[in-house]
Amino acid sequence: MKYGRIVGWGKCAPHKVLTNFDLEKMVDTSDEWIVTRTGIRERHIAGEGETTASLSVTAARQALERAGLQPADLDLILVATSSPDYLLPPVSSIIQDRLGAKCGAFMVTAGCTGFVYALATAQQFIASGAYRHVLVVGAEVISPAVDWTDRNTCVLFGDGAGAVVLKASEEPTGVLSFVLGSDGSGAKHLWMPAGGVARPPTHETVDRREHTIQMNGREVFKFATRVLASAAVEAVEKAGLTMDEIDLLIPHQANARIIELAARQLGLPMEKVFVNIDRYGNTSAASIPIALVEAIEQGYVKENSTVVMVGFGAGLTWAAAVVKMGVFTQPRYALWRTIPSRARTRARVAVGALQMRAGALLLPLYARVTKR
Ligand code: COA
């Protein structure tokens, strides 16, 4: 059982939608500028009571339901985020508790690239035979870290969560290959200067807005166009495939121009590239799982599709993974599914044994009847 097949998926976005026209009233910008430079039209922003944990739990419950699994079936929870509810405890434990799962849980932090890192990590636990069911969440409530007076950054980001459940399988599905990259020399092109131990919070750091995202947009743009296509090519080669065999590219949704450039570099027509940035903006570690869920819901990702997920972000980091979807089993027998999977397996074995016994008893009788 060395492959982690994606058997469940779910997503959640906050109720509140902030449009470009709303932003026009907040900073010196325009819908036209934002759409032409980024492709974004609106984004979801967390309201009262909506946190990284709450969005994650909603997305995770959907993914579990789709997988036909109970929280008790989970062996591990991984949460990719840069915006946990608290610095301590890790938000992964809050999510584990609210789901009612009884397993280990930890956070993976690699900026907007976090979900691909977490997916590759989850695959290792399954490939080693250690675990059978792993929940991987990518979630962010990044809006409190945005400087809503800075037009260079505030138009870009949004909040949301996406989740998948991986299940151990013999068939070559799930993460077939991955590439993980990091170049910390570019760290200050996208960072939050204060709040960590290097610069703890003070009145001064708050006054100077050092707890908000600071970005050198042009440098990040150049970096993204350097790594996105090459990481995707490397992952596809590692999987022993060619670009022609890829059904869909699911890139990190940071900027439509970056995505279009990467598609051109890869020689992929835009029909083979999933884009939903217009409705979500950049949701950081949540962007790829939300896009994956929408791509499945809209029929762009089908049974047995081969997709490439590729991301980049703070760190600076980048990552790509080739993922093969398996057969989409339908969630049936809702009541039956409420029983934990180990108990269901035992029940199935018992029923099978009974059927064999009954067969052995009835066969001679049937033979006698048909002889007459
Ligand atoms: N509305 C109107 N004008 C804006 C603006 C806004 N929201 N934001 C910036 N501008 C202005 C700039 O101030 C600049 O004006 P100036 O020439 O008078 O100084 C002008 O637009 C051009 O700025 P520039 O930075 O060259 O724009 P750009 O075409 O590079 O687009 C980004 C800016 C941020 C959209 C683009 O650089 C980008 O997407 N970078 C990558 C960011 C990213 O992906 N971050 C997340 C990584 S996970």
C-alpha cells in the first residue's frame, strides 16, 4: 500500500466578499488596474468567528464525507498554513480536536507553497506503511496580516481553506513525484518583519505596521516566472511522464499573468490550466487545494486524470507535484459509513465467511434439486 490516493476533498471560503469596487473606496486603485495586472475581481475575507481552524474544519468535514470516512479513521492531520489561529498551540491540534479525530497533527509552514509540501509529506507516511488515512489541509486567514492602506499588497490576498484525504492504495495514484525548493536569500522580498522572536511585538512595531505583509512585487514576480515552469517540468520528468500526458496544471493562484507566462513556457494551452484567481485572489497555502476542489467539481479533473500542482511563495519557496487521481468512489450508505473503517472491514470479513458457509451448505441441496 504505497500510494496515497486522494479519496476526499472539500473547501470553505468566508461569507464576506470584498470586490475590487470595494477596494476602490479604501485605497487609490481601480478595478481596471487590479484586473489587468492580477486577474483578481474579488476575494473572500474572514468575518467574526471565522478563523483558520473554523474554515479548515468545514473543508475537512466535506473531504471526510466525500471519502466516506469518520474523523476516528484518520491516522494523521497535516495543516499547511502561515496564519495559524495562535502561535501556540499549533492550529493543527485545534482542528484535530474540533473534528473529534484521535491522531497526531502538525503544521507545515512553507508560505504559499505549503500545501504541496504537506501533500508530499503525507505521501511519505503512507509510502512507508506507517499510516493509511491522512488529512491534508491548506488554510489561511491572511487578511489580518494585510496592510489595508497599502495598495501594493491589499488588492492581492484573500482567505479560505481546502482539504484532501489520502488513503493508502496499491494502485499508482496520488503523489507520483514531487520537487521541493527553497531559497532563503530572497526572504525579504515577501515577509512580515515583526511578531517573531527576532523582532517581538512592541508599540513601535505596531505603529510601523511591521506586523503586516511587506512585498517587493517585481522581485516576487521575476522569481515566480523563474521557478514555476521549471519545477513543473522537473516533477513531470521525475514521474516518468511528458507534458502531453498531463491533463491539467493547477498552479498557485497569485497572479493571472504569472500563470499565463508559466503556461506559455510549458507549451500548455490555457484550457489545460486551472484558474480561479478572479473569485478568490491569492489565498496562499489554501489556493491550490481550493483550485483542485473546484477543478473536480467543474469536471476539469476527472477519474484517473493526471494533474500537476505547482506553487511558489514566501521563503522564498517553490514546489511541484504530479498527482494521479484514481477512481472516484461514490459516498454511499451514509449510516454504514458512520462506523469506523476498521470495524467495517471486520464486519465485511464476517459477512463473507457467513456467505461461504451458507454456500457450502446450500450447494449440495441445489445440486440435488436440479438433478431431479
Ligand atoms: N492600484 C493602482 N496602482 C498600483 C497598485 C494598485 N493596487 N499597486 C501598485 N500600483 C502602482 C505602483 O505604485 C506603480 O506606480 P509607480 O510606477 O508610479 O511607482 C505602478 O502601479 C506599477 O507598479 P509595478 O509594481 O510595476 O506593477 P506590476 O505590473 O509589477 O504589478 C504586482 C504589481 C504586485 C501585481 C506584481 O508585481 C505581482 O503580482 N507580483 C507578484 C506578487 C505575488 O505573487 N505575491 C505573492 C506571492 S505568493
